[in-house]
Amino acid sequence: MEKTKYEKIVNRHKPQEARSQNAFIAFVVGGIVGVIGQLLMEMYMKWLQIPQSEASVYMIVTLIFFATLFTALGFFDKWVNFAKCGLIIPITGFAHSMMSAGMEYKREGPISGIGSNVFKLAGSVILYGIVSAWFFGLLRLLVMGG
């Protein structure tokens, strides 16, 4: 079979990705996560009588807790499959990646299983976050001075 004819057949049967629809869904779901985060902060500031800086830490911890809980219960993956980047980009995606890796390797034990694999995806995020923070901090120091 000719290569071009084969490619035409493959392209005809390949599922088409609805990029506009996926972007809209991710935008809406990401916005909902942002609204939930803001509501949590407002609740913590009002109920606990704490400043916004402390309430934001409590909000992040709450979002991480629910993302890991829903991952452990097995339905966060289904939500991510629907919402795409709307749930992966915020801190919930970071928590989900760590929890998923830990659950996948839990049979190998707490050290060589969970401990050595929990940072599989999250480790690269941390590494490049630290490196870029150092680089931009150095750049700021050189441009703006001490």
C-alpha cells in the first residue's frame, strides 16, 4: 500500500480533537477552581478571624487535601479527563500527580515504592521551578541591583 494512501486512511479514522471545546471547558473549570479557592479564603478569614496571607495557606492545603482524597477514591482521573488543564494546571494537578505516583507503586513498599516514585512527575516541576526562580532572581539582582 502506498504511504500517502495509508496516511489518508489513518487520518480518516483518527478521532478529531475539539480544541476550542477543550479550551472552553478548561477555562470554565479552572475558573470554578479559582472561585472555590476564593470562597475558601473568604470563609477562613471570616470564621477564623485570620489575615488573607494565612487564609491563602489554609485554602491551598484544603485544595491539596481534596485533590489527593479524590485521587485516592479514584474519580479525580475522570474529572481530569473531562476538564483537561482546568484541573491539572492549578495546585490540584500537582497534588494529583504525586498521589497517583504514590498509589501506583505502593506495593513495592514505603521506601522503594512510594518514597522513590512519589516525585516522578512532581520532581521535575520542583526542579525547574527552583532553577527558574534562581535564574530570575539572579537576573533581577543584576538588572535592579541589591
